[in-house]
Amino acid sequence: MLVSAFCHLAVFIALGLWAAGSSDKWGGVKLLVNLGEGADAAIADDATFDQPVHLEVAADPAAAMGPITIDAPSLATVDLATLDALSDNSRDAGLNGLALGGSGESEASAGHAATEFFGIGGYGQAFVYVVDCSDSMNERGKFERARYELLQSIEQLASDQRYFVIFYNDGAYPMDADEPVLATQDEIARTARWVNSVEADGGTNPLPALLFALSLRPDAIYFLSDGQFDPLTSHQLRIRNRPNSRLNLRQIPIHTIAFVDRFAEGLMRTIARNSGGEFRFVK
């Protein structure tokens, strides 16, 4: 037993001496940073994390990384110069973001069923009509019929309710007022003279008119079109017509009327659905 203990003790002493000698030659851990093919850089052995480390990076990192492919749909831009001009005019006239019906109340509490346009009823105290006056509206008496229904709708309003009319083709053509006007006999007569003087011409781009209508913060918008227009219109309206609890703004329903032709029926349905409005096709 004594011999065995002595042998074990000798072995432990030998291992200890060997380990002590090896520790003098320990050189630490070498960190390699891979910067691309053939671009390995080493941090010096005596460097610490408190010392700055200089890394040699290839002159063209993008080339070292290789090509990057992003599969995303292209984004289209919309020229809103007309809307900017309208907004500037309204701001100069004292509109300044007037929030008619934008208090966050529901349609039922904002007012009674005040009027209807081509069979779609509206609730509230303020309404904006966005009506197509493009060249295609001259066909089959469409524009005369649209003007008649527009004036009929306005005449249904009570004198303490308000309205605003915007015609559009390639651009937006609002009525001569700074904000929605009271539906008095004098105002309606003045509006009727203007509506009957408008002529249909040009292409179809409702977005500037619709965005301006939203800026007036009515209780509802009536939107009539007989033809195709940019599908991105729906996306832009959804962004601009989001409810905002912090600003106490509710979503404004956009009631849509696809008039006589069904070219844009799907898009008109989407605009109504996204805003909480009602869609109707009118032959």
C-alpha cells in the first residue's frame, strides 16, 4: 500500500510540473473575422475588448457579399398636385382642418337619415358628393341624369345640414365655397346654377377629389363613377381614411355608385367595404 501511494504521489507531482511549464507558453485565443472570400482578418493576440480593433474591409463590401435580390412589387406614385392646390386654397380661406362630423360618433348618433343619392341613404350633418364629369359621362345621357340625382339629393337636406360638391375628370373641380355650406334655399339655388353649367370632358382620375373630400371631414362621402381608374386609388384612400383615436377621428364611410357601366365595379366595391360605406350598381 505504501508503494502504491508513493507511485501515485510521484505521478501527481510530475503532472503538476508539466502543466506549470505548459502554461508559460499559452498564447490565448486568436479571433478571426471573415470579411468575404480571401479576406480573413485576425485580432492581435494581446488585444483586449477595451482596445480599438482595426478591421481591414474590402473596398467593395457589396461585391464581396454578392448580389441581393428583393422580390417585391413595384410602387407607383400618384401626382397629387391638384389636391395640394385645393388644400392650400382651403387653408388660406380658413378651413384649417375643420372636422365636420369627425368627433368619433357613430353614424346613428351623428344624425338622422338625412338624404340619399341613387338609393343609398346617408346619416349625419355634412355630406360631400364626388361626381364623375369625364367625357364618357356624355354617353346615353349619363351626365344629365347624375346632375339631376345630385340636386334631388341636396334638396332633401334640412336647412341646418351641410353639403359640398366636387366634380372630377383628370382633375378636381370643387364648388365655389370654403367648406360645406348650409342647405338653405339660396345656397341650393346657387349650387344648382353651377351644377347645370358644368360640362363633361377629359379622362378619369378621382383620387385628388376623394382626398380633398376626406380633408373636409364630412359624415359621409358619395362617390359616383362610370369608368375605370387607377386601382391604387383604393390603397391611397385606405391609408388616408384610417380612424385615429388619438386625434378623435373616425373613419368616414364612402358610399360608391358604379354608374351604368361595370368597368370599375370591383374597385368601387372595395372602396366602399374598406371605409364602411355602401356600394350600389345603377343601370
